[in-house]
Amino acid sequence: MASKGATLELAVLGLLQETPLHGYELRKRLNLLLGWGRLLSYGSLYPALKRMLRAGWITEVASVSPGVSRRQRIVYQITPEGVKFFGDQITDSGPAAWEDENFNMRFAFFSRTNADVRLRILEGRRQRLQERLDRARTTQRGGRNGDRYVTELQRHSIESVEREVRWLTDLIDAERGSQVREPHRHQLRTSQE
């Protein structure tokens, strides 16, 4: 299972591939990327940035924003080693990519992965959630304890997972459909030439 720190580092590298960023802007974009359920503090961000600097994945560059302030800001940018590390990690489609902590971040960077990797991650995530759903349904049937709030919480959890399984199924179907159409387009172009 990927650690929260590793997931954060991968997200930072993905964002820095788009453009160099200073800490405030990086935190703002990470909060958008990671979602409302996980607000990132500077106490988590700056230690991750320090680890990434030591690893050689990013560098710091001092910059002055014209007209805003004379104070220097530290801007972080990705290095070639960081680009390589990100590329190696984002294509990993093993079980860590399916977990709650890691899935959303990887999904946000799906445009940088090939269709086979995306499909393996989506299918793995759906399988993991289906297993969770089966366990929850079994627990719900066997655990009639009479507490309506526990029952409501279980019902809510089951409905949430069912909704995500349906969403994943739609995404998988779309991925498979695009894989079928892409070779057809290539064949059509080749035959026209």
C-alpha cells in the first residue's frame, strides 16, 4: 500500500510537470486535486518538498514577482530525475494504485498513462470495491443489532460503494470502447494511404 507521503510526492511531481509553482499555489492546486475530503496542510507539504529536494526530483529557484512584492519567493520545478521517477511510478498499475489513498491522485493523471494501464487500474479498483461491497452486505445481513443509526450508516456506505462501482463500470466500458475505435481509425487511415 502506498503511503500518504508517496502519494503526495507523486501528485506534486505531476503538477510541477505542468509549470513551476511556489508553495502557496502548489498547496492550492493539491487541495483541488486531492479533493475536499483531504485538505493538505503546509505541515505536510513542506516536509514532502524537502524529501523531494534531497532525492533530486525537484529544485528550488528564487523569484521576485514584479509589481507584487520585493520579497523573494521560492518556486519549485521538476528535474529530469523527477520526470523519470514520475513516469515510472504513474505507470504502476499494481494493487497500490487501486487503494483509496492513491486512486484519486492516479486518476487525476490518467491523461499521462496509456489505455492498458488505465484499464488495469480501473478494473483493479472496481474489483477491490466489489469485494468491500460484498463484505458490507454480508455484515449488514448478519448484524441486525437494532441501532437505527448504525443501520443507516451501513446503508449509506453500501450505497456510496455501489455508486462508485457503477461509475467505474461506465469508465471501463468507455476505455474498452475507445480501444476498439482507435485501431479501427488507424486501419482506416492505413487503407486510405
